[in-house]
Amino acid sequence: MAARPEGDRLDRDKIVKAALQLLDEVGLDKLSTRTLADWLGVKSPALYWHFKSKSALVDAMAEAMLRDACWPDPPVPGDDAAVWLADRGRAFRRALLAHRDGARVHAGTRPSPAQLSTINTQVAALTAAGFTPTDAARATLAVSRYTIGWVLEEQARAERPPTTDTAKPARRAARADTARTASTADDLEDFPDLAAALDVLEQRDPDTDFDFGLTALTAGLSAAAQATKRPSPEKLP
């Protein structure tokens, strides 16, 4: 296991950091306040003082994941809002992929009071770019949920039970990929258009596949915002 936090005194930040380390080792299903307390070498009440439930702990973990991400600066007048939204989606995906079950940790969480200022800055930036506040919030939510759904699928694929093949991992993985590709190619013999898209079906380039959907989504959101852009007040004579 990873090294436990140094020092005898626990605080929220140390607990959350330890929880993320333990998450990477055991996954979300096996993470609990009890397993975390055992791993830290403390009694469960020591954690309950800071987190009353696993859901409260998971919310704090999700917030820490986002706090550690490298976000693009808000757009300034003249910037392309669609590009900025796409950059945020990529940064969000990297943050979720940085931890095992990262998308599951974040799914269903709500912004904490500490995050409201950051979210308001995002909405204000999009409003300045021509979105209404409502559409700006919708656009931010749409990109977030697209990204979470994508990463849920990516990480679920990675968590599939390992094969019983006794070969070395690298050789076993290569053999499994070859076998799966051959099987898929055979299945698609009567479907030439799907066969031409085999790389996508096999998820060989998930970054490019993710970007395809992301840029289409953000371009559409930006175009919709411009179509409903509030008219400028008429100048007084």
C-alpha cells in the first residue's frame, strides 16, 4: 500500500489525501470509512469527527480531485467560448482519469459552498461571451455530464475482471487485444461500414474519440447561445 500520511494528528485534508490513495488501490466499492480508518491505524470515530458518512467523504474526495486539476483560464472578450468549454472538458477528463473510479466518485455530487465562486466565474465568463446566465449554466453542466459519462465507460472497461491466462501481463494483453480484434472483424464481415470504423469500436484512440464528441458538443452549445443572444439595448437618441 501507499505510504500513510505523516503525523499523528488527522485533519480533513490528510484524511481526503489518504482516501484518494486508498481509492487508487482498492476502488470505490471497497472504500469505506472503516477500511480507511483501519488503513490509517485509527478508530472509526476519529474519522466521523470530520466525515459523518461515506457520501460526505466521497464529496470531499471529488472536490479535491477538481482542486488539483489544471484548468484553463476563463475566456476574455474575443476568445472562442467553444474552445474554452472544450479545454475545460479535457481538463476535467484528465482529473477524473487521474484516480481509479474517478468518474464514479464525482457522479451525483453537488457543488460545495467553497466551489460556488469558481462556478460563478465560469458562468460570468460565458455570459460575457454571449450566453444567457441560464444557458451558460446549462453549457457547463452539459460538458461536465458528457465527460463523466465518457470516463465512466473508459474506467469500467479498465476494471473488467482479468483473464485467467498465465502469460506475462504485456503478452497477455496483446494476445487478448489481437483475439478480440479478430473476433470483431469476423463479426463485421457483413457490415463494411462498421468494419471501416473498427478502430473506434475497439477504442484504440480514446483521446481522439472523446475530442470528436466534445468539440461537436461545445460548437453546438456556442452556436445555440449566439442564436438566442440577447439583443443589445437600443441607444437613446
